Amino acid sequence: MNGSAARKPRRFLLLSAVAAACLAADYATKEAALAAFAPGESMPVVGELLKFTLVFNTGAAFSMGQGLPWLFFFIAVGVVVYILFLARRLGSTAWTIALGMILGGALGNLVDRAFRPPAPLHGAVVDWIQVPEFPVFNIADSCIVVGGALAVLLAFRGINLDGTREPDKHVKRDKPGDAEEPGEQAGAGPAARPQGADRADAGGGAATGPGSGADSAAPAHEDPVPPKPAPEAPEGSAPRREDGGRSA
């Protein structure tokens, strides 16, 4: 088993632990609110900035969508199933925490809808935290929002569920020929011509070498001068030998 496969069971345990912690905190605080307050009763905690107000919500998070408890029950079930499906791909600790918080929050409100009055699968969610200009909510709603915000941040940064990163699309990619520029500068281009070659071209294309100059070369368009014939020997004289003497 490689390292990546060995870490996946630990990711699932972390996911379960985060979800269980969120679920336990939500359930405990709801029970405390039910024991301390009557429905609709409010108690200031930090002046008007924070109050504890007990309400029953038959809609979605933050008291939205009242009157459709059965619809939100099945939506919550779908969210739970989908997160459990994604759990097998988890390789990022941050993604594990984010999905664990969403899972715990969804389970917290799902328990209320399944088992609290007025009827099974039509139960009202207990909300008890109130801030100015905002609907009353609970710990489960907070876990869903924080986990969702973390998931959006991770996706924006290009971090996948398995911990890998997407390439930055904002970085300017190199052109196909950019990688060849160093080689071209190092000598991949045409070799420099020797200085003598330019002078030879100016003189008519004759090759130069040791002991020969451009002036001694005959023009290319002139015919070579034929050799002069040797003078004939006078009649009666002995033929001349090649070594310069006369034959006997």
C-alpha cells in the first residue's frame, strides 16, 4: 500500500470526527436552548449585537423556505450522500475539514426534521442565535456556512479534493519557441564566416592560401594562355639531350 492509499482511511476518520463534533455541538446547544427558553423568548447576551431567541424553523437554513420541511429533508439527505461519495477521493486536510463541517451541519438539521415535532420527516429545526439584520440560526447553520466558505476558498486557490493543485491559469505561458532561444544563442544558429572569405568574395571568388594573393588569381572568364612551342633544331646538328649536352 503506497502513502496516498494509506492516508485515505485517516482522512475519512478526520471527516467523521469533524462531522461528529459539529453534530454534537449543535444537538447539545439546541437542547440547552429548549431547556432555558420558551418559544419566542429572547435574552440579550451582548446588548443588541447578540441575543438568544428560541424559534422553530420548518424551512431551510436561517429560517428560509418556511412550509416545505419534507423538501429540505430530502435535500439534506442528498447532501449527506454526496459528501460520503466524495470522501473516498479526499487527500487534502483542508477539504476534509470543510466537508466534515458541511456534513455535520447537514446531519444536525436532518435530525431535527426527522425526529422533532410536529411529525416525523416534517419536524421543525431549533434555531436560537440572533444577530441584527439576520435570521435566527443555530450551530448547524454556522458549520454549513463556514465549511462552504472554506470549500469555495480551496476551489478558488486551485486545490483539488485529493490535495493536488491546478496550474495557475493567470500565469503567462511560454511560447513554443521560447525554450529554443538559449540554444540559438549558444551556437545553434549559422556559423560566422571567416574574415578572409569576405575578401575572397570581393576579389571574384578565388580561393586564397599561403603564398598566394587575390591579385595573382586569373579572372574566371579568361581562357588560359597556350604554351609557346619549343624552337626547332638547325639541320645537320645532333639532337640535344635532355640533360643539355649533345649526343655523339
